[in-house]
Amino acid sequence: MGLAKRSAALLGAGLFGLCALGGQAEAKDKYKIYLSMSYIGNDWQGEAANMVKAMAASKEMADKVDLQVQVAGPNAQRQIQQINAMVQAGAKAIVVFPISPTALNAAVKNACGKGVVVIAYDGEITEPCAYNVTIDQSEAGRVTAEWLAKKLNGKGNIIAITGVPGTSVDTLRTKAAKEVFAKYPGIKIVNEAVGMWSQAVARTELSKIMATRKWDEIDGLWMQVGCYTANTMQIEAGATPDKLKPCAGEGSNGGRIQMLPVGTEVEGANGTYTPMAAPRISYASPPYSGGLALKLAVAKLDGKDIPKHTVLPLPIVTNETIKLCQEGSWAEMKAGCNAFKPSLVSNPGWFASIYSAETPELGLSAALVGQPEN
């Protein structure tokens, strides 16, 4: 290498080193916070991650938070290894969607012992040093099952589609729902399948079930995710909107559009993504829970007291309370709209319960693309 090229290379390396040092200095002034995700194969998880990222980028947090994201998949041992590595890398806080309520406990206890704030969202961690931000998952299972039982007058054949096995979310919801159904001898769960909180998986599992059944043999559905898909499949099979089976399930936007009265003008709606007065109760673990968990973690690092367990209101929407958001603005959501026009949200599996007075930093752009309100 010639002198000129060697000098240029050294200069470039020096500049790179200075930039790196500058970046390190800047990062040292911030809290190093990790987002530890387990299963991500559904719409909810991506949306929740967007809202965590948006919170970190908000005006109040951008100068405080150095957020790094790691995904373990549905593998407890890998999530444990990643949490241990986060602690060794100097994490100040870990915001986590746990694959199990108990499997991570030793790693979490170790993290707490090193002064790391660990806060779980949606799924719970039972290690006493951890913080949790959740809805009442048992209430979610109970309320939706009770709605379906009453809708069916206490008798009928139902299909149950559950969530991600091993998580506290799935375990608590399913247990509570089955306890309700057990009170009604006339209600029978004739088929049950694991839906992984995914519209695509729900379609696959329902297709398997309906390969040996007819929709006329089914009276209702209890689905942690998949009511949108179940309604769509019935229409594809020739059902008219007035013949759709009652479905107790998730808060996907496509499913909520289907709940609107027939004839409602919805910009951008087409095909099965149209109002059909589908008989529904729609609930959700709000995807803003991760963003709120990050906000609470920063508050704790700032020396403030935070609750050990923050229990969020359970967003429940029925045919009587469905209300379309025309613009998706913060003010509109605050006024009570709970479904978004397909022209605003093109993905029917996207979850619509994104409003919380506690997270004014997070709106429609946060849920869609990870951009904060300010």
C-alpha cells in the first residue's frame, strides 16, 4: 500500500474510532434497556414491539433510552441465555414478553441481584423481584366464555382455539373459559386446537376441523385469535351474514369491522373485510402494554416507585359498543372509537385496542410503524 493510501486508511480508521467512541459516550449517558421477545409469529407481537420502539423514540425517552431488541422464539432456554447475556452486557432494565411464567425465574432473580429492573408485559413472570404489566387474563377468558354461553342459551357445540402453549396468557384464559363452560352441561367443546394467536394458524386449524364437519354442526366459537378468519371462512362456504356463528375472540381490526352493522360505509373495505353485523364479543391484551412497561422501567431507573403488578383495563367491544375511527387521531380514540377503517389499517389481523390515557406518546403511527406521537 502506498503512503497516500496508507495515510487515508489510518485517517479513516481514526475517524471511525472517534465516531465509535462518541457513540459509546452518548450511549453511556442513556439507560441500556433490552426488549426480550419470545414468540413473534403473529400480528400482536409485531405491533407490541412497534409500540415499545415508539416509546423509546418519544420526546420524553429518546435522550434517556438506548433500546436493543432480541428475539428468542418459543424457546425458554434460549430466552434464559439471552437474558443472562443482557445482564453481562450492562443492561439497566429488561422489558420482556416471557415464554413461560416460571422458566425464566432463576435468570430474572440473577438479573435483579445485579440491580437490573425486569418488567414483563402481557405474560407474567412469577419471580417476586420482577414487575408485571398485564390485563386480568382469567377475566378475559371468563367474560368471553360467559358471553358465548348466554348467547347460546346454555347449549350447543363449540370450537375452541387456544393461544401459545406454556404462556401464562394462554393458560389463564383457557382455564377460566373452560370453568365457565363446565357450568353449562348443554355446551360441548367438540373440537379444540392450538392457534398460536395467529390468523393464519387459526385458518389452518379450522380447515382441518371443518374437513370432517359442517358449519351447521357448530353453534359457536371461542377463539383467542381467529374470529375474523372464522367469519371469513363461513362466508366463503356460502353463509350469509345473518347466519354467522357467535364468536368470542380477539380484538383484531378486521374482526371488528365485521361487527359493524350491514350497510355501514367503510372506506377501503372489500371482499370479506366488510361490515356484516357478525355476532361478537371482542377483547384484547392491549399491545401498548410493552410501551407502558418500558415507561415504567425508566421511571424506576429514575428513582420513582412503580407498582409490582400493573393491571390494565380489559378492552371489551360488542356489537352494541363498536365505533369506527374515521381518522385514527388520538382525540378520536380518546372519545371512544375502537375500530379503524381499512384505508387506515390494511391488515385485518392488526389489533385495534391501542388507546391508553397512560401512554399519550403512543397512537396509530406507533402501532403501525413504531413512530411516537411526539
